Amino acid sequence: MDRHGIHWRLGLTSLIIGMVLVSISRTACAQSQNPEVVPPQQVVEGMTYGQWSAAWWGWMLALPYGNNLPNPTFYSTGQHCSANQSGPVWFLAEPALGTPSDGVVEQCKVPTGRYIMVPLLTAECSNLEPSPQFIPSPCTDDTSCRVCAKTLANMIIPSSLKASVDGVRVSALTRTPSPFRVQSPLFFFNIPERNWFTAEADSTRAGMGYSVSDGYWLMIKPLSPGLHTVHVEGAVPGFLEDVTYQISVGGP
């Protein structure tokens, strides 16, 4: 056998092994930099980031919204944080109204052993709400809803995104493309008469609808019992979100 051929094959094998090792080391490095965060490409309880983002929106939209009603996005004291929450993943509420530049504090008690789904900045388009004038077509099917949600999410300023878990900064948020930006599948939801959409348009009525969401999310691994802090920041033109979640982990 030609010895040059043997050396070439050995060299190619070494190169392939080296490339695999570099890929593995980069993945391990990214995971070690975000020790409390589930990697975006990983599934949790059989569902992807995108599928969990759809579940978050379905949960939030189903809760009646307003004063003395159980939608937790209306409050910041932890009141109703556990409304309709169950299963392996706990949802943190995103403030529905604009937050000041000096931030807002959201409180929540989370049972032990739960993953925590945190919205940074997200958008959604549904067939039950009017589309903004700059959207090329309203949300009428899977394709148009995806275009609408993507157009809105493209307004998020990637360089503005920041997040930390107990003071440890989450890396790769501002990478292009960011691994933490995900789009949901088309999902169906049911809203009550007093619903979250009424914060934007009083004409939205109760009923079934469908939507697609697009934006930036964090899935946090189950935290140890005690107090924890999650901080997120982000911006779109004319809007700044600066939220600190104070999370108390404990109990069933």
C-alpha cells in the first residue's frame, strides 16, 4: 500500500478528530459559561425552547387580565404568580406595561425541582388582534403569522440584551444569530372576556385564536432552595425593559 496514501488518510483522520474536539470544547465552554441555563438547542421534558415559548403564551393569554384578576403580568408583588402553574416548568410573568430605565422588581415563589421559563423580549401575532400598519399582511395562517412575529421581533435591539442569574452573566445573548432567539410553532389559545389583549385594544373579545411568537427566552435549570435573582434587560426603539426577578425557591 502507498505510504503517502496512509499518511494522507491519517492526516485527514486527525483533522476530523481535531474539528470534532474543537466543536465539543466550544459547546462545553458555552455551557460552562451559562451553568444555570439550559442550552437553547436542548429539549426540556421533550419540548424545545420554541415549544415552551408557545406554552408560555398560551398560559398567559388564558388568564383574565386586570385589577383583582389572576393574570400575573398585571402585578409585580408575586401575587397570582402561581396561577394555573403546574408541571416541570414554571413561567415567570413579563411586565405588560413599559418599565422605567431604573428597572422594576417582579417577585415569584417557585416550587423546588422546577425549570423556569423567562421571557426577555418577545413578540407575538395572532388572528384576534389587529396587525400594526407596517406589517405586510395580517396573521391569517401559519406563514403570515410567522412573518408578522418575525417582523416585530426584528425590532428588538440585540446589543441591548443582557441577562444574569444570581449575578452570573448569561453569555452569547448578543451573538449573531443569537441562540436564545426562538420562534414558536403555530399554537392555539383561548382568551377570556377580560384578557391581556385589552391592554392594547378594547375590541378584543373572548374566544379561540391562533398565534406565533418570536423573541428571546431563557430556560433556567432547577435552582437550589432559597432566594435567587434573575435580571434581564432589552430594548426596542422607544421602549426599554429592565426587570429583576426575585425568586424564592422552596416547597412542593
